[in-house]
Amino acid sequence: MVLLGTLINGLCIIIGTVLGLIFTNIPERMKTTALQGIGLVVSLIGIQMAIQAENIVLILLSLLIGALIGAGIYLEDKLNIIGERIERKVNKKGKSNLTEGFITASLIFVVGAMAIVGALDGGLRGDHEVLITKAFLDGFMAMVLTTTLGYGVIFSVIPVVLYQGSIALLAVQINKWLPQQVLDGFINEVTAIGGLLILAIGLNILNITKIKIGDFLPAIFIFIPFYFSYSFLM
């Protein structure tokens, strides 16, 4: 089953969120410390991913153009509006960090080497080991994030399943027309872009910066045609 790993990943996020909601009665100072710990680890993950970059120029162009597009259409603001609308419908009695939890968890779970490589393995070889490993990691992270950012984390299941599921389904056919060397290079570079976004998340969690990460999301999609055009022209 091509989508087995993706479905297990989504299930673990749901379970982790539920466990996080159960263990919410934690002193505020402990939540703050836990969130700072998450911020440090997320920053480290981002740095480790980002340093894999080999073609800095393409990454820079993708980030700049993607950010201009995102800022031009007010992407982060629109994501916040969507989150706030869901929040009003789901929780009419009070406020929560639904938007922050949703965006933060979605980026952490979606952007990364394991998401791409795992989905490709599932589609190309029917091997779900990477995604199942990622599922347990995401489930634990979802539990910790939920205790600090609220129930909005559970909505990250939607982009995770759509993103990884789409890659897995496309990967069923991708090996018929894409050279393995080009594919390996693409995974490496797009992981580096993801690492920069993950690093930005970590810095925001630590209150060092206030980067509008949502505005940078188009960079990932801008990078795809850039990379493949560059690869086939060189």
C-alpha cells in the first residue's frame, strides 16, 4: 500500500496531540522551558538540514522570489485568518494558539528530508520504514507542542497527509523519467530550503526573531522548476 507510511504518520500526530491535551496541567514555567527546549532542538535540526546546500544561488533566488510572492499576496496573514476562522468555530468560549500551533507543527512535520525521502521510498520501493520512524518522532513532537501551543497542532495532519501522500503517488511514476542523480540532488537542495524555514521556526519559538514564515512557503515551489531547469541545462 503506497500510502501506508503517510497514514501511520497522520495517526501518530493525532495520538500525540490527544496525549498532549490530556497532560495540559503543567506549570507555566515548565511549559516555557519545554518550548525553549523545542526551539533549540528545532534550530539545530534546521541548521543540520540547511548546511547540506550546494547550490546557494538557486536557493537564494527561490527564497527571494518566493518571499516576494508570499508577502505580495499576504500569505501568512491569510493563513492566520483561516486559522482564526477555524478557531472561532471550534472554540467559541475562549482563545487558543490554534493558528500558531497549526502553522508551526505543519512546517516542522512537512518540511524535511524524512518527509520527502520517506514518501519517495514508499512510492518507488514500497518501503515505509523512514515514514514510520518519522511517525513516532512526529507523534512525540505533537504531544510536546500541544502542551505549549494548544490543539491547533492536530490540524497539521491535513497538510502532512496531502503533502506526503502526493509525493508517494507521484513517485510511483517518477523513476520512469527522472535520472536518479538529478533526483538525489533535488532532495538534497529542497531539504536545505526546508532547513532554513525550520531554523526560522526555532528562532521564532525562542523569541529571537518574528519572521513571517508563511510568506516564505512559495520558495519551495519556486525552487522546483529552477532546479530541474538548471540540472537539465548544465
